[in-house]
Amino acid sequence: MEPTNNDPEFRTWDPYGEDANPDQHKYNPWRAPGKAPVNDVCGLASGGTNANNFAAVPAGYRSGDKGSEVLPETEATLWQAGATATVGWALSAQHSGGYSYRLCPKDVTLSEECFQMNTLTFASGNSSIHWNDDSAPDKKIRTRTYTAPDGSQWRTNPVPACLGKGSRSHGGHATHDCPAGTEFEPGFDEFTQGFLRPSNTGKNRWSVMDELNVPNKPGKYILGWRWDCEEADQVWTSCADIEIVDGAVPTPEPPSHDPDAPACSGTSYDGCMQSDASGNCLECCEGYWWMYNVNGNHCYSNKEEGMDFMHV
């Protein structure tokens, strides 16, 4: 379909059409949020059924597994009816675009149609950046909320991608990660995001947080998050268990951070800081990349060595 999202205010790539090929992403999902079809509302392992060695196949699952069918039920997060709830997401690969949160009652078949009938609205005018290790206080950042023709609300990805070679007059200022500048001015300087380059640390250390208006409808639900990309023909989705209840809910316990965690050392094949009981890596050491693989989650320090490892 023809794009519905054409206002430069809500564009996250070349908003003023100054690129040599300004229409190259014209028909990607973010140009008509919510309209691109999805293979599964809770995500598809590796994004398809023919995963290559670098596809993100979570340990314990197979390429093409549908999240709505294979993900285990978890203890529901409690939301107070008629109040607000805090949600968050994080990225490693920057594909621009924007995202939306939706609900589907747990006692019906999960579908995109169900989610689109129950889209949630944002409760505040700002997003926040949360540092996952609590090394700095949360920071409110500029946010832009796009309202689609069907009335659903979508929030633009607030972290810009890097400009390509050569600058454009409406791009953001140059940064360490983006020496040619960024696609738009983010309004903060702590980091910028190119492709897998969060401030040159080797891994993502932050999440984008939002507040949502909770419907005054107690019950058990599946929360759906959908990211429609602008710089890729991709839609990313995930799900969570939610229960809306009358009355106040307890404040969630913040995650703990071990100050005595062991230092990292060794080769590019064992740069894992923390693993689960089965040996799958949960967090990589500084300077190492985290990669899903059909044989488990691994960390590696450079592409060439990582490629050899993934073929073992």
C-alpha cells in the first residue's frame, strides 16, 4: 500500500528526502504502521524457516518456531486497572521506525486482528532511557507519537541511526559512533546507535521506557509489542503475560547487580560474563558480541573468528 506516514516529524530515516535514493525505504513497514502482515504476533524464531549461521535462533528452539505456540507461560505482571504501567524495550541492531503496545485477552486466539482491536495509548509526553546496570539515573528524552489513520498510537524510535557517507543538512550532529552525523537530532549525547554500535561498548546497556494507560478492564491478557522498521522490511514482535486487577499492585523488585562479578578474560570463544544453568550465555564481557545460535548463545570478539566458530 502507499505510505501513510509521510510527515518528517515522524520519519526516522532521511525525513526530508535528501538522500540520493529517497524512495528506497518507501514501502517498508514504518511508512504505514500496523499494515504490514506478520508471520506470528509473538515473533518467529530467526525470522523465517531457513536460518543461516548468523540468524538469531534462541537456544532450545528451532528456526521458524512461532512464539505464540512455543513460548512458555510465565508469571503474569500485575497492572492496576485504570492506572498507568511502565514498559520497556531495547535494541542492538538499528533499523529505525517505531513501535506500539497492544493487548489481547488470554482466553481468545492470539491474532494481529485481536491486538489491533486493543491498542494502548501512551500516558506521558516523554520516553526515558534506563541504564540496565543502574549506573546512572533515568533520563527523560524527546519523544514523538504518531497516530495512525485507524487511531492507534505509535512512538518513534528515539535513537537515530548513523548517516551514510556525506552529510545532509537536516541530520543530527556527529558523534563517536556516527562521524558523519545521525539521521535526526536525538536531543541527548550519552550515546548514539549505529548498527550494533552502542557507544562503542560492544553491547547494549540501556532500555527505552514508556508509560501506558491501563484499561479499566480487569482480566488476564497477552501484551504484544510491535516494532515496524523503516530502514528494513522487517516487523519485530514479542509478547508477555499481563493481569489487570482492581486495587493497588506491589512495586516490582528491582533486579540485583553483583558488584563482585568476575572479570572477563580469555579468547573470543569464551567471553561470557554470566551463563544460565544449562551453560547458555546471558551476558557478554566488555568488547564481545552476543549472538544467538542453534547450539546455544555465545560471545565473540570479532567477525572473522565468530564466523569460524559458528560453523563448528
